[in-house]
Amino acid sequence: MTIGLELASATKSYSTGFTLGPVNAKIGPGITVLVGPNGAGKSTLIGLCTTLLKPLSGDVLVNKGSTRSRAGRRNARARIGYLPQDFTLPNRATPAQFLHYVAWLRGIARTSRSECIDQALLAVGLTARREDRIGKLSGGMKRRLGIAYALVHEPDLIVLDEPTVGLDPQQRQRVRRVLRSISQTKAILVSTHLTDDVQVLADRVLVLDKGQLRFDGTLQSLLSASENDSGAQGDSPIEMALSRIWAVEK
């Protein structure tokens, strides 16, 4: 089965005058990192990829299936796991209880729920904390539980909006290891404004600015754009490459 998502000349417009697209991109197995300045259209693109928003024109295909129809969106949502930047967890519940509820909401059969929960907790390294109260977990553990929430129904595509925001360096490192492990069998789209995430996570990079996709390629091809740039003192190669792309488009 084909695993992945395709944006086929997808556009979205708002009454404010902002327009995204048309965007053409394919997101397959591994980790694709979406990066762009504030107002670039990242949230709109994430909304299209998760079917929370409908394109004005063009299409979004999940595993080659169109999402233009209601049935298509319903089928796509069964194959997508989504973790927004801001999410709320029930602090008095345990991770196992929370994921059992999520599995029920997702329509997972009773006979399969325990196995799905076990696999999701194992994937994010929280098996030993399954019966602890969520309110007693660290910020990094809560973020990993959020990833388990996106994983529990065994989706093919995982979309994560700023998954490492607000975490300390050690917690970010653990979350990144989890994502790298999951990416062996899943297509993952990560939206971030942290250049460290781009450097550590990306197999492919999408650079968005002013509603337009300015770059779509491998991390190495992005870095090659800054090989001969001196940049500002202290700028990383990723920062220099992104600055160069955005400067060309000003």
C-alpha cells in the first residue's frame, strides 16, 4: 500500500487577502519538516494536510485517495494521526486510561485496544509510566504521550505541529529520538520554527513563505545553498540557507 500524502495544486484563501498556494508536494515515509516565518501559512498547510481545512482548489490526497468528498475526508482521517501544538490532557487519568478512551473514540475494536495502547506506549517510551497520573508527568513525557495519542490507531501519516516547543534540551532530544524511531515505518510531517529540529530530524524540508512553497528538497540540498555564505556571526548553516531563500523572495 502507498503510504503518504500529496498536495496537488492545493490552494486556500481568506478574506484577509492571504492565499496559500498553489502548493504541489509529496510527503512520503521518513520525516518531512515544514519551516517558515510567522504568517507564512504553515498552520493553513497543516490544516489542509489533516483535512481540517478544505482546499479552495486543487486536492489533497492521502494514500492516493482524494479528500475532496466527505467520504474521502473520513477515510483519510482514519489514516492520519495529528498532534496540534496546544493540546489538553486529563491530568487525573493515567496514560493507559487516556489512550483507552482515545482508542474507543477512534473505533478500535475492544479486542484490539489493549494491544494498540501497549504498542503506542512502547513507541514513545512510556510503558513504565502507564499507570501514573498524567498530572505528575514531566513536560517532555506529556509531549510524548501526545505523540502516543496520534499513534494509537496505527495511522500511516503523522502530522505534528511544533512537537518540541517549550521543552528543555534533554526533553527535545528524547522526543526527537522517538520521532526518528517512528519514521522507519510512517510518513511524518513536522511543522517547526526551531532550526535545530530541521537539522536533527529532516529527511526532506519544505520552506514556506508568504503562502508560497519556496523550497522542497533534501536537507543536504538545502544546506548546499549556504556553503559559500559567510552569514552573520553565530548563524548556523540552516539559518544561513533559510535566510538566503527568504531574501531572494523579498
